Amino acid sequence: MLQNTTIVLGVGGGPLTWVAVDVLRALQRAGARVRVILSTETETVVPALTFQTLTSGEVLTATALYGAMLGGHFHPLHAFIEPADALVVVPATPPLLAKAASACADEALIRAMLLHRGPTVLALPGAA
């Protein structure tokens, strides 16, 4: 269903961070290529290595404000986001949304949310 699509998965922090791992696997099972950007709070619950293992290394940490070394080459943040067909943020916590709404781009995920020009899905914690 999602064959030949690229999804950027933004992972928020908090106790529902583990849900992002399930979303990542579901997107991959549907055929999507998934790239991951972590928020500042993410690694207190789920280590970056988990996402790196599941995506073959296509992960940016919160401190990669301008880009990161992936596969031995520097990839700027905008080049990481541009090929994305959609941006999915799980869980989209209130502090994360407040930072994005006020354009407080002090971490890679917020910058990605502001740079992305395609469809964006925000999965709010506790939403049914």
C-alpha cells in the first residue's frame, strides 16, 4: 500500500514513545521507507540504537540541527526531509507542539516540522 513512499517519523518523548516503534514497524510492513528524527526527550525512554537498527541507520538525533553523517556522507537536514512523502509525529506531545507553534527550532524534529511542506500527521497522546 505504501510501496515507493518515504515517510519521516518524528518521535516525541514521554511514556508513549514506545508506540513510535510499533508505528515504524507498521509503516515498514506496508512497504514504506522510513527515516526517523528523534526529539530531545526520546532517548530517555527508547535508545536511538533501537531506531537505527530498525531503519538501517537512517536516524537523526535531536542535536542534528543542521544535518548528520549518514553512511559516511554529510546529509543536511533539508535533504533528509525533502524526499519525504509525509511526516508522521508520534507521540506529538504538548511541549513539542508548543515549540513548533512558536517556531522555537532548538532541536532537529522541530526544524523538520517547520521545513516539511507535505502532509503531516500528528498522533496526540491519549487521542482515540
